[in-house]
Amino acid sequence: MEELYTLEREVGRGSYGVVFEGHMAKTRQRVAIKRLPCSSPECIELYLQELWAMRAMAKNHVNVIALHSCLLQTGPRSLKPLTPGKLPLRLVETVLKGSLVRASQSHERNDSQSNTRKRTNALSRLQDRTNAVQVRGKFQDKSKSNAPDSTPQRLQNRARKRLAQIEKGQPEPLRCLALWLVMEYCDGGDLNNYLLSRPPEAQRNHSVVKQLCSAVAFLHSLGITHRDLKPDNVLVCVTSKGPVVKVADFGLSKMSEALVDGDRTRQHFSSTCGSDFYMAPEVWGGLTYTAQADIFSLGVMFWAVLERITFLEEGTTQEQLGAYVCKGRSGWLMPLGEALWDNADLQLCIPMKFKRAPPLPPPPGPAMCRLLLDMLASNPDARPPADQLGTRVHFALKEDSQLTDRVLKRT
């Protein structure tokens, strides 16, 4: 690692990995380096989803985190750069089998047609992005049915084959200890920390909203549904012209290569995932859903950013941006998606003046409030698609600004 990158300090830690601040050894460029230990098939599946999505984006949008390179750790101090456009097949096989594939297991297969079929199925599975549980079960059965027997003759054949490989100078298959993703570094932290550590400012909030619109439109145009949009997964680069936000963390993302009714965003998913306070009603209800679930998550974020609405999640002390519904006399906070799933006719109160944290920014105007209600509609088809969202935000903010100017002139 030291020959390529220098690790300096840990900057974040989650359920699946650790993020370090570091530098490229040759250029001294500052980077973020995420270490993802390959400890279980479930974790590896998330890593490959993130890697596949980030490679598909190929550094093409200023508001989406850029992936510089990916390395496979094969020993305590050995790293192997991964070839662009290819997935580490050992890890793909681990996901398909539902158990960690070791080097010795790899030698047990000598049917080239079977290997080719398994690799094709692996790539198809990672690209198609359908129900992970059902697909894993299907491929596990196939792996079991193709498992080699343990007869003495087979063992002798494997031993002779291994000896032949050694004599020909072919290396032993590499172990997969961890994936290291090298990404651009964001010095402003996540969106929660960045906005809540500063006084509210309408112009800054509007800039953040517009940039997020652009990022999600880009992702959806590539057939990428993020499925876990929230302030924690939006990073900020501080510049002289203001904050530049970067959508990050694609571990739960899904990709769709096929067009459905001429639109990639119509691909349906069924795995319930995301973060409670940002999940859409259809996800809460366990229904199949489309990329429009991202629009609902974005609506929750926009509402919270524009009004500076915050909450404390149970068991935490860190204030977070997010809108919600108060239930009962105790003021229990209920996620919007859950509340709308329980009652699709629930009338949301926008703006939410009495629930905002001081100091308070100006509340969103009537045009922006109408757009927020559309984004938070119970019916996914009533929400604006991502490719129209940027235009609608632009005109809503412009209309509200003109209304404010007229009111000021009268006074």
C-alpha cells in the first residue's frame, strides 16, 4: 500500500468498512480510501454493487463521488489493482455460492464450460439487479448440483493438475482479503455536518438542492437507482464558490440495463432497504418499487434542508436533517414514508415552521411547497421523474423569489 498510497487517519467507520484520509504516493493528491473486508458473501455482494455502480459513472459528473481506482488485497501487505471494466471473479463466485471461496476450492473445478457459464451468470446477476435473495438461492442450488465428487481418482487428477501448474510456473489463485476503493476526498464532511455547523443561508440551501437534482438525474439516466439517499450519504467539497455536494455510498444501489416501456427507471425492485426516515411508502409496505423511490427520499432531504428540520434518531445524540410526522401526545417521530403507507391520504404540513431548529431560514415559498408535496406523493407515478426535477426546482425557486420581491415592494 505504501508504494501507491499513504494512509494518514481514519475519517469514518460503518457497518461494512472503514474510510481513511490518504495521499497518492507520487502526486501527493489527497484521496479517501475505503477498506471493505471480504468476510462474508453478503458483504461482498454490497461491495461489488458499489464497485459496479461507481465504475459505470466513470467520473462523469461533478456531483457524484469519483472512483480513482480499486485494489484487491491478496495478502497482509500485498495489493493487486483491478482491471477496469472487470470484476474479481473469485468474489463473484463467493456471492453465487453463498460461502467464501478459498483457493483450494477453486482448484476443484476443471470443467471449462461450467466455469464459463457461472461467470456469465455472475455478471448477468450483478448487472440485472433483481431480487438478491431469490437469485442467490437459485444459484446456490446450481452450485450444489455441479459440485465435484470426492473420489480418489478425482483427488489424484487434482493433484496432478496442481503439480502441472507449478511446473509451468502458473501462480496459485490469489486470496481475497479486502477491497480497497480509492475515491476523491471531500473536506466538508457529510451534508448533515456541513449544513448544521453553519448558520442557515437560503442561497446555500438552494444550491445544494439544485446540485442534488442534477446528481440523481445523472444516476437515473444510467439506470442506477441509489436506494439509500440521505444526508449521511452526501459528501461536501468546500470551494471558494460555495459547497459542491457529492452523492456517495452505492452499496445498496441497483442497476438496470434493460429498458422497460422505453425507460430504465421503470425497472422494479423488491428488496426492502434504505434508512427509515427517508424510505418511500411503497418500500415501507414491502411492495415492488422503481427509481421513483429515490425521488421520495430526495423530497424528504429537500424539505429538511430548506426548513432546517432536524431530529434525533433513537439511541443517538447526533442531530440529523430529516422531515417526519409527530404522533401522539408524546410527540413520537414517525418517518414520512411509514406514515403515508399507513394513511395514503395524510395531509403533510409544508412548511413545518414550529418544528424547525433555530436559527430559522426563510420557509420555502408556495411554488416550492407544491413541488415538495409532489415529490412526497404516496403514488410513485405522481412524483416528478428525475430528468424533470431540475427544471421544476429552478422555476419554483424563481417564482417564489419573484413573489417575495413583489411583497417587499408593497411594504
